[in-house]
Amino acid sequence: MSNNFLDVKNVNFRIGGKTKVKDVSFSIQNEGDIVCLLGPSGIGKTTILRTIAGLENIEKGSIDLKGKTLSSKNIHIEPEYRNISLAFQENSLFPHYSVEKNILIGAEKNKEKKDKKISFKEIVKLLDIEKILNKFPHQISAGEAQRASLARSLISKPDLLLLDEPLSNVDQSFKEEIQVRLKKILNKLKISTIIVTHDSYEAFYLGSKCGIILNQKLKQFDDPYKVYHFPNSIEVVNFLNRGILIPATIIDENTLENDDLGLIKGNFIQHFSIGSKVQLLLQPEDLEHDDSSNFKLDVVDRKFRGTNFIYTLKTHNNNLIPVLVHTHHHEQHEINDKFGVKKPITLEHIVCFK
């Protein structure tokens, strides 16, 4: 018997007779942990949430919560008996109730639970919706409606909270602040949560684990740091879009060589035989800017990101390499400038694919 809080084992997630994601296994180890699921639209992320909530049956595998089987080929616990709360992306508020009454409907559920203490006022304040409590759903914005729905889910004190793109309608300028507040609430209440999101930065911030769903498979499930720095496939690299792949040849156990960049040293995450032809992942943080370096590449693009620039450099073989530089570096480069790259090139970790 597993000691995990939630276990999803070898499940095919289906909706409308069609399998969306195949043979999925992942777990929430401890109560209060947060899992974030990332993937393109239509891949089946919402189907996973609906199935865990009990809105869809399964024909293969099992879903266990707190040691009890909720779903399997022969078992299906109805949604109302699972103590799982699912907040959909779209507005799910009752139109004829005020925002306050909508939220208090959640408070009626599990009102006998005394172990998870947070007040109505505290949740409303943390989600910044005090000013809309007396309004009706048609009188508020989509972002406010999302936060009201989230408040209703939180105040119901579920064993497991499922959030489908919970902040997709929140203004970008306010989004990071709401992420911080949401994480604070979830940590205080120790509510185990699965969040579906398109925003990888949101997933990396909120999630204790992140899952990448591509081509009907859960491709990687790991700590956010490892998902970002140690993607396990070219598919994941391309989906995250946080770097580029360039051809290289393995020289020895700590060195590879690229025609444009020369020798590159570091610690290999996966070892290959000497002479192997590989694709090396280069992320924006990997190369170092150095104006005094004799090794220079052409700047073909520059993106301002507030605290930093992302320069795109073109190599002799027309590879386009992103390099991150802090905004306050003493010399900013323009398009067509020569950009110095520090040599020798040493990477903290080398990620390659054959």
C-alpha cells in the first residue's frame, strides 16, 4: 500500500469515447503539495482534472486519494463523495447570487472541519475581492470572477483542489501578486492541489512538481528546477522554448565541441561514447557576455525583459543562440553589433540528445 497522498497509476484519460492521455502515472507525496500540469491546448489536461474529480470514468488504471480508491475499472466513487473541489477556467458562479453568496456556498461544504482554519474575510482579502462582494457575476470582470470562484473552492476546505487555468483572466500586472497570495493560502491550509496552466513560469513558481503533457503522454514529471534545466527529451525542450539545440561532438567525458563555439566543458547529465554526434541544449543563461573577449558573434535581435536583455546571436553556420545579460551591464549592444562571448566556455551542466 502506497503512503502517497494521491496516486494516479497507469490511467488512460478519456472523454466522449476518445482517449486524450495514455498510461499516466504520477503522485502527490505529501498533503499540501502542489502539482502543475503543462501542455498545449486540447492535449487533455482538463480531462485529467475532470476524471480525478469523478466527472469521467476510467477503464484502465486507478486513482487513489488518502489510501482509498476513487476510480478504477470496477470502482467509481461519485463526485459528491470525493471531497474534491474543481474550479473551471470559465466563470462557474451562480448568476442569480451575489459574489459573497457564491463564496459562502463553498463555506457550507465541510463546515464541520475544524482542522483547516482560514476565515472568509482572510480569503477575500488575500484574493483582493472585497470590493465586489455585493455585485453579481455579470457586473464583474472575468479575472474577478475567476478569483471569486477560487475563493469558493478554497473555503470549502477540500482534500484535493483542482484548478483549471485559475489565473488566465487575471491582468498580467496583477498576476504575480495573486500567484504569491494563492501560494500563501494553499500552504497555510495545506490543501493538496493540481493546477493546469499554460504559463510555465506560473507552474515553476507554484508547483512542487511539474508534469509536461505532449502527444498523449506525460513526458516528464519532476521538480520544476529539473524540468527546466534537465528536460528529458527534445519534445520537452521545444515545448518549453527556453533554449536552442546545436550540433556537437563528444570529445571526452567532460568536453564536447561545436563548429561555431569550439570546445565546451562541463558535467554531462547523460554520458555518451566519445565521438558521438549529439544535439546540445543551450539556454539563455549558459553563455557569458564578455566585451573584452576576442570571440565575437553578430547581434541579430534584442529583447528587453525588464531586469535583463535576451540577445540573439548568429554564428558562422547561422545558428541563432540566445544569451541573457543583466540590464545594467555597462555596454548595451544594438542590432548588427559584435557581441563578445567569454572563453573558454564552461557549462554547469551539459544536456544533450542523440
